[in-house]
Amino acid sequence: MSPVTPARALLLVTSGITCLATAAGALVGLILDGTLAALILGLSMGAGTALGSFFVRRRATAAYERARTAVMARGYAEGVAQYVLLIVSNYEAAVFPRTGPHGVTPEERAARRSDAYKIAAEEEVPHRVREAAANVLAALDDDDHGRSVAAQSALIIAVDEHTKQRMPLPPGR
């Protein structure tokens, strides 16, 4: 059995309504004037309902796709913001290693720095998160531990606030 997607569910519902309208039209025509009226009324009710359901399905499917695209874009931006936090923290661990000054090689530190700058500069990174990441990276480049801790806290808050933002519900909800 194929999965029930929103488009498939809407198709099943509108098909059922079309069948019911056709049967109701035929029944009313049969009661009022006989078989010819039942045929004419049933076909006209079925055709009208089928046409109406076609337009309703088109509009509903388009609205669903717009909402889905917006949610996917928002989820992607949240994921990128979280990744910026991770990659900047990774660079911080290379600048101030807990194992001592020789815990990270200069090549590894340079590689982590390069990755952090590349990811933080991505177009999809939310502006506030990008600014906070730039402050952390500047503090790390200056080897200023106190400033980097404060900037890292600001970055965490920026990512958290971006994640907590809620999309407004569509009108009528």
C-alpha cells in the first residue's frame, strides 16, 4: 500500500465527494422525473463537482508546497546556524587546547581556522549568527581567551534565539 501523502489524501477525499454528488444527483433526478432526469442530473452534478474539486486540489497543493518550502528553508537555516556554532567551537578547542600548548599542531589549527571562516561566511547563515561568529573568530585570532568566552556566549545566545523564532501561522489558523 502506498503511503498517504497530503496530495493523495486530498485526491481520495475529493473523489469521494464527487462520487457522492453524482449519486445524489442521480437519486434526486430519479425521484423527480425518472431515468432520463436521473442520468442528466447525475452527470451534471458529477461533472460540476469534479471540476470544482480539481480547482480546490490545485490551490490546496500549491499552498502546501509553499508552506513546505518555507519550513524547509527555515530548517536549513537553523541547521547552518547550529553548524557554525559547532565549527567555531572546534576552532576554539584548537586555539586553547585543554591538553596544553602542544596539544594541537599548527597545521590542524590552521585547518580548523579555515573551516570556521568558510562556514561562518556562508550566505545562508543568519545575519545575527554571522556577526556573533565573526566576533568569536576575531577574539580567537587575537588569542584573547576572556573575550572569546564572552563572544562565544553571545554566539550561543544568537543561535538559540534564531532557533526559537517561530514562523507565523497562515491566516485562518
